[in-house]
Amino acid sequence: MEELVRYMAATLVDHPDQVQVKTVEGPESVIIELSVGADDMGKVIGKQGRIAKSIRAVVKAATAHNEKPVFVEIL
């Protein structure tokens, strides 16, 4: 999942070298933390959060059969 999120974010931003993705696995869920450069934050979030919602929807669909739910946090 990290590679999928990294690929989606890198295609959206101007500085793909600043994209960092980290997975934190908890007892009941998995959290994928996405961080980008300060100038690119708006491009990843989008107007009214539409792009962020789309990224979360793709990850949710890709992990539908996992035992633990997977969430994406944009830092």
C-alpha cells in the first residue's frame, strides 16, 4: 500500500522527492502516514479535500479484504 500512496502523491506534487510514506500498524488498524513538502500540501488535499478523499477511497478499495481497516493520514 505504501507504494500505491507514494505513486499517487508523487504524480500530484511538484517536488516528488519530498514525498514520504510511513506505515504504522496498530492492534486494530493500519495507518499510512503521507507527508509532502509545504508548498505541495494543497495539491494533495485539493479543493474542499476532494483529492485527499479520492486517495483514501482508492486505498480503502484496495484493502477491502484485509482483516484490519487501513486509513490514510496526510501530515
